[in-house]
Amino acid sequence: MISLTLFVFGCCKDLILITMNIFISGATGVLGRRVVNQLASKNHRVVAFVRPTSITEQNQARNVKIIKGNLFNLNEVIKASKGCDIMLHLATHIPSKKIPKRPEDWLMNDMIRTDGTRNLIIAALDNDIEYFIQSGVALLYGQQGHGFVNSANEIAGDQPFMLKSAVLMEEMVNAVKSINSVIIRFSRIYSSDSVSTQQMIAGVKQRKMPIIEDGNYYWNNIHADDAAGAILYVIEHIKRLQNYTLNFSDFKPLTFASMVESVMVKTGAKKPLKMPKVVAKLILGEDLYRVFTDSYKIEKKSVIQGWNPGFESFAHWLKTYS
């Protein structure tokens, strides 16, 4: 089904340089915009499926077709993805409120992960789409202390309520054996245009981002540019990586305390306040507290040794931030 318009690159046997037709949900998000641009720059043909209210001027490249539609309307998804080789599910709806600790805050994101994923899978089957790439989250590993994890590790059995739909999403994709799938678990994505990154930096500057206890819990991070590059890498190596679950990170985890300190140095902010665990749980709720403080360090598996991040760490990126 894939149109071979270029050739197999002889010096790298697993890198197939071909033009693909790629359907992308969530094409106007922080990650999606970058993925569209990177794919278009490599001459892939992109179908950007976006909400009817989305602003799409930034995605007007020659080989990008923008289709406005509803992810929860199966017929629209089937029609829009017809003729595509890859289904790439990037859509999310992360709450923008500062403390989204209630299940209703996450309802739309849950629906995208479940009902939206189901529609994309049905459309992929209906249109004989060969590959399904699902963007997920590494937060599923839960509390591992200072230990290392990779995709061979079991995810936590008891998930915070806002992550349960991420588990269901992966299970739905893995259950379809007639489509070659890749699940990408990203560490925390940051960038200057990310609301969560902006809130974190502003919170430190205003002394409204307290450190819980000693802050000695690890955060794994990846810049949005590098996350987009990881997706491009997977697409360019899709035959070798099909049916894998992969972790992508900068592989330089930092404790939350050290991240806050790097922001302090950059912005000249005063020393942050400390918050006891019991107070943090009251403010955040048990589940959001776990998402915030669960600690682990993602290690790089050999299967993606050919990929490296442009920003080696959050602290490295912060030096370029203005």
C-alpha cells in the first residue's frame, strides 16, 4: 500500500526512505504542530485531522492536507483517513487549570484516549491502514524510587485515575493483531509554548511552586522538538520497530528540586517554599500527588540507539530560554 517514491538507503539497511501518507490526530497541539512540520519537510504527505475550531494557518505546507472534523464521529474519521499508510494518534486534552484534581477535569482527555482511539482503530481496519502509532505517557511506570525503568518493565498495577485511560488506550491498540502498531511512551514534554512549562517557570518566579518535602523525586523530560523527532525516527524505521513499545526521553532525569533550582538560577527567583507531604496531598489530592512525585529514571534501550535528543536535559534547554 505504501508508495515507494524514493529508494531503500543502501548504507543503513533498516532505514527505508519512502514517501508515506500519514493521518495525524491532534495535529495542532504542541507536539502535533512540530510533527506535521517535520514530516512535511521530509516530503511525507500529511492528513492533519483537527477540531473544527482549530487555527491551522501554521500547517499550510504544500503536502499537508487539513481536514476539520470530529474525532468522535466514526464516519468522518474513516473518510478523512482513506488512502493513508500510517495512523498517528497524538490528540490529547490536558487540563489547563493549575490543579486538575477532579475526574471531571480529565473527562475529555479520557474520551480521546478511549472513544477516540477506538474510532481510529476501526478506521484503520476499514481503510486497510498498515501501521498505527500511538503516543502515550511514561508516567505509567509509577513509583520506582531512584530505580531505572525501560519498556520491559511492568507498569504500575494501581494507576492514578487520570492515567487509567492511558492504560486502556494501550490495551486497545495492542489487542488489534492485524495492524502493525508502535506505542511510544513519552516522558514529560516541555517547551516554551507549553502551558505546563510556562506555569512551572512562572510558579518558581512567583514562589508559587513549592517543593514537596526535599524534592528528591526524579522527573524524566523531553523537549517537544525532540519528541517530534522521535516520531519521525519511528516512522523512518517503522518496519524494524513495528509492534514495539518504546520509551523516549532525554535520558537525563533530574530531581524536581534540581529543576526548580535551574529555573531559580535562570530567572533570579528567590528560594522556593517547602511543603510537607500531608499538605501537598490535601491540596493536590492523592492521585495528582502521585503523578507529581512518583520517581523513576528511564534508561535507553538499544533498539533506539540511532536516535538522540537535541536538548540533553531540561537544564540544558533552560539556558536558551528567554
